[in-house]
Amino acid sequence: MKQRRSIGRLGDYAEEVAAAVRRRNEKRRPRVRVRVAHGEARVLGDDAPEALRLLALCQSIMDAERSGAGG
């Protein structure tokens, strides 16, 4: 059973790597990826209110960090 779990985990890692390669080849744009309660990754739609709010929050954090690092 332990070997099966390891193989399943390796398959999960392979899927993550394949997804990363696909994203690299696509036009870069901000995405919001969240994990739901049971650990499954989910990408929010570009126009989802939650995605827009999280992107705005991230942008304000980055802006604050940049202004603090420069002064």
C-alpha cells in the first residue's frame, strides 16, 4: 500500500509540473489559485469577485513593500 501512495504522489507532482510548463508557455497574466478545504487546488475565474479582490490585495501589498524597501 505504501508503494501505491508513493506512485500516486508522484503522479500528482507530475501533473503539477505539467501545469507549470503549460502556464509558462501561455501568455502571462495574474491568476488566483486557492486550495479548498480538502486540499484540492482551484483557479478562480478572471472575473470572479473573489479573484479581483485578492488580486487587488496582493497588488497593494506589493506596492507597500516596494515603497518601504526604497525608502
